[in-house]
Amino acid sequence: MKTERKVYFAIMTMIVFICFLYISYLTPLAGDDWGYAINGIKGNPFLMALQFYQTWSGRFFSELYGFSVTPNKFLWNILNPLLFVIIFIMLNLIANPKSKLLLFVVAFFGMAFVSDNLRMETYTWLMGTTYVIPLALVLIYLYSVFKNINKSKMSNSYLVIGIITNIYISLAMENIAAVLILINICLFVYRIVEGEYSLRVLAVLLISVVGFLFLRFSPGASYRLSLNTAYLDSSFFEKIGNNLEYFLKFTFFDNKYLILLLNLAILLYLATKETFGHVIIAGLVLGLSSIMLLSNKLYSITNLEFIKSFSQNQILALIIFTCFIIYLFFFINAIFESDNRLKLNFFLIIAGASNLVMLYSPIFGSRSSIYFYYFTIIIVMMILDAIKEDITSKFIIVLIMGLSLFKVIQIKGKYDLMNDYYQIKLAEINYYQDHLEESDIWLIRMPIYTVHAQDIEDDDTYHQDVFKEYFNLNPDGKLHFYYKEN
């Protein structure tokens, strides 16, 4: 890496760290954080994680993290930005081998333009970090894979990194643990095709399979699943159908800015080729997908009913999305003239698998789609990496960086506003701590789309109880959350 590019990389990495440090510092505990913090303070985190493995969740390492970190918010304030720095670095090590400034900026753009729900549930929720740690580890593992993939033999360093990351991920989060098995199968098959029956890869594959089985069929996970009778009573196709709406939302609609950037990257690449016929096909497919993603904004401008129907017609959305995915495979395999063709196919497959596996899940939340989102960032970066630098001019770099900084300022404003409200809430909590005789506890609600799970509804008795215990409020009191009048 040239000195100039090292400086750019260092600056961008520092920007990522400062951004996440700022919002992490302002973020309060919320939702499940209160319960994990209480249990972590009361008991030994390791023993508590073993107990939860038996009674509630097979995510042993995620539970261990929860009991260890949530009681120590200051630790998370540093851990969280460091994790995202690692993620930023790994994105560039995997997808930006030439250390292009444009790709530094694109990685930052992708990190900034996550949906509000994904941001709240993973960027600034202490227990949401249980999704972020496997993401950082799987990227570290993938970097090790690609560093060794063309060698005659997978190195010992690959084996060490593979064992550590696969053990943790396999006992941390179900969907990425399942995708990790797919990753290892692909790698094992590839090594056989290349003439090496790799015992190292086979060993890592077996670890990922065994770990996933321990995760999926743990006593706690089995018990927890048994409580969801509606899910258990559903047929296979009913389970898929129930999650189809969430799949489209978390795969397609919520990621419109990243997908629009992907569309732009494809068109820029095609602009460098004499492929008029391909441009027509791309314009049709990418145009329809872009209209679908922007349908709500276009409707607000035009008031045309047929545009509004784009976002409301699930069947139409599924057809357009399917055509979009088919075209991506076509683009990569028929048009993309690069040694990275296999690599692009690989990331497209594991990105899709990360969300497809959630179709069979009893709960499909926004946070589960973080793996799809970041694998897609890599795809965008790799396509842009194949474009000559004179095409991707400084104007585009300045534009994308400007949009990213504008988004960062917006996000900062949300957390500043949230902090103002939280200071009001803390003052209210202090009052009720001094007046334990009060049976009705009135607390201000947080502004919408600022922070996850700070407000508790009346029927959520678990979070009502752990909130009162965490803040030493009247255990028999009733929490009420009100909206601040403007």
C-alpha cells in the first residue's frame, strides 16, 4: 500500500472509530440489557451462561458476553467501536486489495446507511452486539481463507484462525452458524477441485457442523422453541410464508441505499464495456428494482397510484426481486471479466443464504440481516474495484463521502436528541427512587428511531420487572411511558 493510501486508510479508520465511540458513549442499556446486567452482577458469568445453555438458549458465547459486558457499560463503550473498526478493516482487506480511496469511502457509506432498525438493534444495543461479534469473526475467517485459497496447502495460521472463529460463531448465532457450514463446504469442495484433499479445511468444517448442532439442539433452545406452539404447529410452507414479508423487507426494501449503489456500480462497470445489449437488460431490471425501492418517495412527488402499488404488492415485489437476483448472477458470470468472478458468486450466495435461512426461523428480526448487509457491501466494493480509476473520478468519491458525512450528522442528531430525553428520564427515575411509595411510575418515551427497546409496554411484564430491579424502583409499581408534548 502506498504511503498516501495508508494515510487515507488510517483517516477513514479513525473516522469509523470516532463515530462509533460517540454513539456508544451516549447509548444507555435497554431491553434485555437490564436483565443480563442484573444476572451478571449477581452470579458468575460463565456459570450463568452454562445455566442458560440448559434452560433458555444454545448461544453459549452470546450469553457469556451478555453476563460479562452488560454490567460494565464502560467496557462496551470501547469494545463496540473496536468491533466496527475491525469490520471496516476486514471489508477492505477482502474487497479492496488495491487500497482504492473510493472503496474506503464506499465501505464507510455502507456502514452509515444501514436502516434505522438495523442500526438500533446492532450498532447501539448492548445485547445486539451478540450479532456484531460473529460478523467481525466471520470476516476475519474469510480474510484468512482468501489469503490461503491459492496456496498449494492451507496454512497453519488458517487452521488456528478457523478453529477459534468457528467455535465461537457456531455457539453464538444460529443463522451465521448455518451459513458458516455452507462457507466451509464451498471451501472444502474448491480445495478438492484444485487437487488438495485438505484435512485442515475438513477439520474446520467438522467443528462448524458439531458446533451448530450443539447450538441448535441445546436443552435451552429446545425448551424455548417448545414454548412457540404456533410456530411448531405450522407446516414448512406456512413457516416460509409467514416470514416472506420480513425477508423482502430486510433483504430488499430496508437496504435501498446500498442496493441503489450496487445498481450504480453495475452501470458504471457496463459503461466501460461495449455491451449495448447488456445495458438494455440492466437498465430494465435495475430500473424496475430502483423504482420499487423508491416507490414511496416517488409517490409523494407524483401522487401516481400505480407507483404506490409497487411497494404494497408483495407478489410484484417478489417477482422484481427475483429478477434482480437472477440478473446479478447473469452479470457476474456472463459479463464480469475478472479473476474475482468466483469470489463474487461466493459472496452473492452466502449473502442470500444469510437471510434465506431466516425464512425457517420462528423470529426474523432486522438484526438478523446484518450478515446479508455486510456481505452485500463486499459485493459492491468488488464490482467498483474492477472499474478503472479514471472512470470513478474524484467527483464520485467526494459525492459518496459527502452523502456519508451527511448521514453521520443525521445519526449524531438522533443520538443527541435521545440523550436529551434520557437525561429527563434519569431525573424522573431519581425522583421515583426517592419516593418508593409511588405505585404509578411515569417515564418519558424516547424519540422514534433513536434507540432500541428503551420504552416498555404495559403487557411486557419481564422488562417491566428487570427495569425496576435495575434502577431500584418500587417492585410493586407500574411503569407508564408517556409521549413528550411539543
